[in-house]
Amino acid sequence: MSKSVSSTELEVHAGSMPFGLDKELLASKSAKVAALLKENSNADLSCLLRDIPADSETFELVARFCHGYAVQMSSENIVPLICLSFHLGMDDNHCNNNLLSKAVTFFEQRVLPSWNEIIKALRSSEKSIQQTMQLGLFDACLQAMIAKASDNPQHLGEPIISRNDDDGSDKPNAKRRLFALDWQEDLTTLSLQLYEPIIYTMKQHEVPPEYISASIYRYAKKWIVCCNSGRETLSIYKRKSQRNIIETLEKLLPHGRELLPCTLLFEMLRFAIDLEASSGCRNGFEIRIGKQLDQAKVKDLLIPSQGYAKEVQYDIECIRRILKVFYGNYDSSDASGFITVAELMEELLAEVACDTDLMIDTFISVAELSMAAALGTKRNLDGIYRAIDIYLEKHAYLTEKEKEQVCKVLDFRKMSVEACEHAAKNERLPVRVVVQVLFMAQLNLRETLTRPAYDDDKPGKENEEEHEVRVEMEKMSIKVKELEKDCHEMKKEITSGSNNRQRINKGKQSLWSEMKRKFGCSTNMDDLHCPSKKKKVHPKCKAPKQ
């Protein structure tokens, strides 16, 4: 292009680059320039053309066309070229075979028939989205894309299937992969301003929801995960932009079971929580998760709590809401899902019990959720008992009262015989809980023996077994009575006057040794049935300092 500007030339700035064009030559192709020169031929048009909606590369194509050179059109420059030629009035009403008609013809014949070319054209239009929509270019692209996606939804990418042996990662269906298209432009590369109306319109035209859901998840992963190097370094503007993305995607995400693996829905929920998205956005993900909670894994439920204080390590209320959705939507005729969720909650309880920093209130809240999940499943509570045992082992510093508080969630009537036997000899459990276990075991044995016999002609072996059960019940009854008596005497001695502190302290230790003996626990260090621990003297029983 010419560097010098004569009296007949016009200097136009497109972007940061100046262009020198002959006024008459430009006016012969542009109706807008011609009208300005007609009003005042001596006017300085550079001021009037200062706000040209184009970059330097696009205006250079216009300048080449005005000078009679060939214009290299492509999917990447066709939309800005159409917008600029329309702005300058370079249509056939002003000049035959003008630039606008040539550009529109290229757009219709070379861009719209191809999915890949449409994506390229839309990406190049993001700097002039408003004008692209006003001229109908976006609608033309949208209608072409809808037709192609309806005919072959694989243009959106492969749906994501859920597998029992995977880690919740993005894995396309292996069978469909055989018929996958060649490499194509991805819809997720578009800005949200373009992506949102495209997906919304595809939902209205009933494009299969599993393809739409997969595309939405990949969009979130690309624009939130991949762009987020760390929360501390994320600017306020970037954080607000990502919050807008996750809230918009939640509204677009179809409602339905198994459209996305449960693990990926939990991942999107964590995006929303971390970006402090609206409550409506978070609730939307929770509802979708709740409808397929039986497919979740323990690590999915370990949602860290938010806030500055973080008095609770895990978001228990979030889990509670998800459970409520599950029980409100799951088919009650299929008991397998309820059993799966009950087992999931027991695994969650055992997982959090290993956390040495887990507070009692948090553990009890999770235990109560596990108990609620087990209702109606006819399952024993052995899993919950094991989790409590783990928690007491990892938190050996708890007081007797705190241990009793932890054990309150247990219903010993729903524990197996093996678990009750273990609990009766478990030194980590408080004495009062052990008494309850022995008492419940006695009641269970009594119920078993008093059950009416429907067969009078029992084999000799069964009679022997029944006799053994009766003997065991009598022994258990004696142990319970003696233990209750010892506990009563211990309490009486502890509350006696301060003059007998030394005798009380000695009596308590001997009583505890006697109680361990009655549990069947040995005081010998070589006996591993009940490991001996250093006995602690009750604070109230310590002798006063001399």
C-alpha cells in the first residue's frame, strides 16, 4: 500500500495501522464513502471513517479489492469481511460484482455446508458478535449446525459413559468410537456468548441429551479447570467470568439420570462451590447427583466445607440434601439402590473416621446420616460399629463422656452376634456402652430360646446346641448382673467422702480388674484378647497433695 498521502488520497486507520486509499477509487466501491464525498468533496473523511469495525487484516482485504487485486477469502476472515463490506455499503446496488456479494456467496457455498468451517467462522466473529447477529450470519450458522447435529449428534463429541472400573474420567463409548468422525473443530472452543445460544437451540430441537451433557462437561473442564492455575492467583475478573460460565452451564445441562457419570457431576458441583456460584446453581447440581447417588463413590462425597472458620471439615448439609433428593426420586420397588447407598454411607463414615482432626460433632452427623440410610434395608449396623471403633482408636484422647456421646448413634439391637461379642470385649468402648451390649445380647439369647418350636422331633445335635445356648445365656445374665452391681458400687465409692480417697482409688482399680476378668479379658500382656492398658485414676479419686 502507498505510504505517502496526496490530496486525492484518504488515510484510514484500521486498528493501529494507517492505510492510504484513493478517494475516488474507494467511493466507486463504497456507497458510504461516495455519499460522504457527494455532500462535501473536500471533507476529511479520515475522521468520519475512524470507527471502522474491522482489524487491519480485514481492511487490507478491502483495500486490495478496491485496487483490483484478488482477495483470499477463508473461513477465518469471511465474517469480519462481510461485516466491513456491509458497513461501507459495498453491495451490488452501488457497483456490480461488489465485495459484499462475493463474500456472501463464499460464506454460503464454502462455510455453511461444513461443520468445521462454521466453527472457524464463528470463532473469527467474536470481536464483532453484535454486528454478526444483526446481519443474520449467526442465525445462518446456527440453523446449519442444528441440521447437522440432528442428523449426526457426534458432531458434539462422544457421550461420556459410566464404568464401574474407571475413575470418573472422560471416556467415550468404545463401540461408537468405531464410527467416529474424522478430526473436527470442537464446539467448546467458542466463547460463552456463542456457545450458550447454540446449546440452548439444540436442546429445543431435541438433539440427544447425552451428547449435549458431554459437550457441556467438556466446556466446563476447558474454560474452568484448564484456565485455573490456582485460586490464590485468580483475578477478580477471571473468577467472576468463570462463575458466570458454571452458572450458565448448569442451566443448560439437561435433567436426566445417567447422562453424565456421578463423579463428573460432583466435579462440576465442586466448581460451583469453589467459585461461590449462586445457590440455585449448586442446588441444580445436587438434584442431578441425588437422582443417581447409587452410582457415587466415597471420594465423591468428601466435599470440603467452605468459609473462613471451617469449623466443620466436610459439607454435611450438602450430603444431607443430596440424600433427601435420592430418597424422594428413587423407585422404592428396587431395593438394590437403597442398599447401595446405605453401604456407601457406611464407607464414608469409615473414611472420615480415620481423620485424626475430625471433630465429634462432624463424625456424629455423618454417623446419623449412615443410620438414616440403613433404615428399611434390613441390614445390620456392623459397618457403623466398625467406623465408631476406628474413630475411638484414632482419637484415644476422648473422655468417657465424649466416647458415650459418639456411641449414642448405635442401635445394638441391629448388630450381629459377632459384632456384639467384639463390642463386649472392646476396651475402647465406655463401660456403660459395654453394659448395654451385654444386656442386649442377653435379650437376644432369651428371645431365641423362647421362640416357639415348630418341630418336636429335633435331632440330638440341635438339642445339644440349644442346651449350650441356654448355658451361655445364663453365664451372660450373671455377667450383666455382676457388672451392674460393680458399676453401682464404683459409683457409690466415688461419691463417698473425701476421707476415704485412698481406699476408693484402690477399690476402683481392683473393681476394674475384676470387671475385665468378668468380660473374659486377661490382665496378662501375653494374652492378646484384650490388651492391657495403663489404668487411669479418676480425677476425683486422686489423693490430695501433702
